[in-house]
Amino acid sequence: MRKNVIIIGAAGRDFHNFNTVYRDNENYNVVAFTAAQIPDIDGRKYPADLAGKLYPNGIPIYAESELESLIRELQVDECVFSYSDVKYGFVMGVSARVNAAGADFRLLGPKATALESTKPVISVCAVRTGCGKSQTSRKIVETLNAKGLKVIAARHPMPYGDLNAQRVQRFATIEDLRMHKCTIEEMEEYEPYVARGNVVYAGVDYEAILRAAESDPNGCDIILWDGGNNDFPFFAPDLAFTVVDPHRAGHELAYYPGEVSLRTADVAVINKIDSAETENVQKVKDNIAKVNPKAKVICANSAISVDKPELIRGKRVLVVEDGPTLTHGEMKIGAGVVAAQRFGASELVDPRPYAVGKLAETFRIYPGIGTLLPAMGYGEQQVADLEETINNTDCDAVIIATPIDLNRVCNITKPNTRVYYDLDEIGQPDLASVLDEFVKKYL
């Protein structure tokens, strides 16, 4: 008898878990996916072309709110929790719902789901969304490029559109971002690589993505896994970095699966030391030593620069930060807030009275965001609502603290300035010394 399974996800880890453990596995019958965290991703199907021979009609995707009724109606034996950056209490709350409805609850780990590469693999993960993983990844790529090595990045999935079309995506130019109809969230992750002349892959089928990256036409010496949320890698790493955030000290041991990433790291990077409280930095160091005493620890500042500081000093400013960092990442202070403080803004303007449409809905779902505006852009309507909310807000200037220039996707009518942030290591060890050892060992 095949076990009936529901995979509980958010359009990313859930598909990977299916592909690596359940696809073509005759011991299981995946009857549904459920979706959460990301707006408007339920109501679709995981298509037959991706689902394999056992699922000629594909697999339906429902809202997670329907979980209990689905378990009963579809006679489900097992539910597999497959998304990330959530509190332990939340995970066990879902487990209680599943068990109470009559099914078993399962978590899949790296051994069952991590793919082996023919190339050396470096992974960069984080214990929470918004720790500074992307700037760490950029610095690693730049350091390796300076050695003459070709690094191909593979990004944690964000397949929110046509799943068949997104099976394997390769981004080498800005035009590729337009061709693949990327959301703001996708552009924020892919564009920094492309702008620096690097290639990044993403999509749905990470076995196919890995093999394409290994044989990339530009050449490939090293695969860099650029993780999303606080998930552990889809590829088995030869060198694992995990970034921790002293602005959220203690979260490294309180969120799933961020603690997995920390416990399996070869190197822990403590970022944002320049803007964090000393006691919080020490708390993070103590927690690293507690759960992973063998890890090397790199301390770093998040170095901030602004292209038009005169638009900040003495002004009432609207700060626009990375969307997921403020929503399920729960950050209260980002690069835009730090820039506003350092460059002398007179006031952070609250955007909530001016929010429209899906942005107003985001504030209702995440009331703790406060006086910051998340750059939500999962679809055309959200981008339009973001543009209108920015232009509605009664402020002197807008601080754009997202990894891309929002002016390219929104018509911002107010004076605005961009914030840039880069990893700046303090003392030893640093990325260069760790990467030197890696190169000597694997290349």
C-alpha cells in the first residue's frame, strides 16, 4: 500500500523534497501540496512534466488553511513540513494540527535531500532571513574570481510563476531577468550577481539545475549555493558558511531550520557588529560555541554607503527595505534605518496610513513591521500597489534599501537615494584565509 502524503510548503523546499524523495517513489502517493508565506501561490498544480510518471495529472496545490480537511478527505497518512524561517513553536503547532487530524508528521534532513556535485561546493546559509547572506555570498564570489576561478551560483528557489517554464533558469544578463518575468524578490537575489558579470541559476528541479551549472558554457570551477530564508543547502557542501545576526540574538537557536544550518556550518559569520549591541554580539558568540564549537567564527561589519546623503540629513524620510526581511524575517532595523540614523534624518515616516491594496494587506498580516515599507513585489498588482504607496506617502525623500534600484520597476515621483551594503570582515579569520584553505584542498 502506498502512503498518501501531503507536502506542506511555500513553493521552494517543498518541490525539492518531492523531487528528491517522492518523485518516482512507488512507496508514496503525494496527493497534494499546501502553500503558505508567499501571497497567491496556492490554486496551482505541480505540473505532470515535473511530477514524473506516477502523476500524469500533476499534483494540486492548496492553501495551508485547508490542511485538516485535506488530511481527512484524501485519507492522508503522512505530512512533510517543507518550508523555513519559522519558530519552533510554529512548527510544532502545525505538527499538532496534523496529528490531531490523524496523520504522521515528518521533517526531512540534509542526508535525504542534499544533491552531490561533481564540482566543489560552497554553501552560504543564514539563521534568519535578512542576516546578510547575500553580501557574504557576493564577497566570496569576488574573492574567488580574483584568483581566476569561475564560480557559478545557484540560488534557493523562488518559483512563483509558470513552474514548467521555471524548471531550470539561467541568469547572465539583466535582459534574462526580464525574459523570465522575475518578481522584485527574484531580482533582488539574481541582479547583484549578473551586475558583476557572474552567472546564477535557479528554478524548480535542482538536480537538473546542478548539472546545468556544472557544465555552464562560461565554465565552472566552483558551485556556490546561495541559500534562502534560513534553509539548509540543496547541494551537499564541501565548505559551509552560516551567517548570524546579533540584531536578533537568540534566534539562531529558536527558528527552524536555521539551527540546523548553524550546527552544520564550517564557518559562522557574525554580521552587523557595527550596529549591534555588544551584549547581543556576545550572546551570539556564546550560542555558536554551545552548539558548534568546531566552527570558525568570522566577525564582520555591514558597511553602508549612500549615493545621495543630502536627501537624508534633516529630512522626513520613508525607508523601503527588503520585503521578506521585514515580513517573515521579523527585522525591526535594516540598512535603510541605519542609513537614516547615521546621516541625520529628522523622522522616519510611517507608511501605513498611505498603504493601498496588497501593501495594506501585508501590514494587516504582519502588524509588527512598524514604520518601514516592505518592498513587496511577488506580482504585478503588488508592484503597482508598492509604487502607489510610496508616492502617496507624505515624506521629503525615500531611502531605497533593497538590493536593486526600485526606480527600474516603479515610477517613484519623490526624491530618493539608494543604500548599498557590503561585508567588511574584522580581524582574523577572514573570508580570504578560509577560501585559501578551500582552494588548496579542492582545486
